[in-house]
Amino acid sequence: MIHVLSRRALLASVPPLLAAPALAQGFPQRPIRFISPFPAGGIIDLVIRAVSDDLAAELGQSVVVEVRTGAGGMIAAQNLAQSPPDGHSWLLASLGHVVGPLLQPQPFHPVESFQGLTQVSHAVSVVTVPAASPFRSVAEFVAAARAEPGRLNYLRPGNGSFAHMATEILQRAQSIRLTAVDYRGLPPGVVDLIAGRLDVAVLAEGLAAPHVREGRLRALAAVGTTRAILLPDLPTLGEQGIAGADVDSWYIVIAPRGLPEPVLNRISVAWARVLSRPAVQDRLRGVGTVPSAPMTPAATQALLAREYETYATLVREAGIRADG
């Protein structure tokens, strides 16, 4: 009698030392689905497209950008969590990936349901005040905020946004209290900031830089572990002696949890080679982000876990809730 083994049974019958190289050599078997949780033309989309062609060449398969918007990135994350853990589905995650589930329960865990692959880059934000503001340094602003708690206000473009979380971290690090003024998105808030109806705002450097250069806003500090690309002479908060408030707006690639080790290693090598290329680094800078050195999957997973714990503590202690 002739027995026909299924593919799964056949792989199970292969000794591990032989099966692992076979898995790696057989990957990828089809195009990579790279999910963008936000609309085309946004920073997430631009970062993906800055690396996708080189990844396709490295892996020998096309990399297809799939836009899945909604619920602040949670719809895309749920789709990824439910995808087969075979290495053919990725997502470019940002801060909202860890903050969203802290504000609104989700059917997945932002760390435990996923496997980090690498950090691609990070964006720098800028502490800005109106051009007519009396404050010419962060130290002056902090001193005034301490003297009159709650008098100064800030732009909050949605609970859990990077602008919101970075300002909360600054308040806690410097023991100050500001009053949040809520807006549906940044554009209307920036109008009021320029007009002097707001005292301060944390803005992405790409949004802040034109207004700073034209004299409509004054930049007090860069928010991040590096200086801004567009405002390279602007010191970070840490460089100005404001400890504990420099946070990065990171972009991390994740996949479903449970990838086979040979496949994970194959992906890691591909990312390391791509992120080491000067042309790729130039493209990442060109879309307003700071390129990251290649990270191992283990280091990426650890970073994702640390970020989750950091913001879980912040959300709990500051009593942050989802937008109503």
C-alpha cells in the first residue's frame, strides 16, 4: 500500500536540523503583505515605501503595501494578530499600537500577540510656543508653569496621541500642571497656537519647522533621543537639562507571534541589510524620520515590552481615558 503524507506530516517527519534550513530557503513563498494602519500619504505609509523596494529585492518577492485604517490603528493590528504566523504579514506600528489597547480593550495584546522584527526609524517632535510668547527656553516655561499651576495651556489633539503623551511625560518629569485644550486633530490647534490662544504645543518637526522658519512659532526644544532633522541646531530637552522627558515617536515592524525561528532569522537578516544601506537611510530622512540601526527580533520585542509598560504606567497614574 502506498501512503501519501500531507505536507505538515512530511515536515514533522524531517529531523529538525534538516527542516530548519529548508524552511528558511523556502521563505518567502509569496509576496509580503506590509500593513499600514493609517491612510496613504501619511508618515507610516511613507516610511514603508522608503524601504519596500529594497526589501523586495533582498527577499526575492514583492512587498505589497496594504492600507487598513480605522480605530486608531487597532483594526490593522487585529488583522495582523489573526494572520498566519508564517512571516508573510507585517505591520508598521507606532505609539498608538501600545497606547490604544490601554484606552480601549482589544481582542489582542499589543506585545504578547506579536513578534517584533526591527525598529525602522523614529520621528522627532518639537516643543513650540507662539512667536509672541514671553518664553524663550523650556526652563522659563517650566518656571512659569510651576509658579501658577494650571494657568498655562497646551494643545491636545486627542487622548493617547503622541502630542498628548509627550506633554504628560514632560509635566510629570518637571512636576508642573498644564491645562489641556482639546482639538479634533492638529491643524485647528496650530491655528490657535499661532494666534496666541494656546501657550504651548508638541508638534511633529515636519509640521513645526515651516512655521518656525517663517517666524510664526518659536521652537524651544526637540523631543526625542536625537535632534530634529529639519531643525538641527535645536537642542533636545535632555541637552537643556530637562531630564526624563525625551521620548521617541518610533516605527517598529511587527508580525504575528509564533514565527518559525528560521523564517524569523531570514527576515532579520534582510532587514539588517536593508537598514544598513545609505540610500535607504537617506530616504528615511527624506520623509522626516531618523533611521535606526538594525535591531534583532529579541531586542525589538524587548523594546516593545518596555514601551508598553512605560505607557501603561503613565495612563494609569495620569488617569488617561479614551476620547468620549
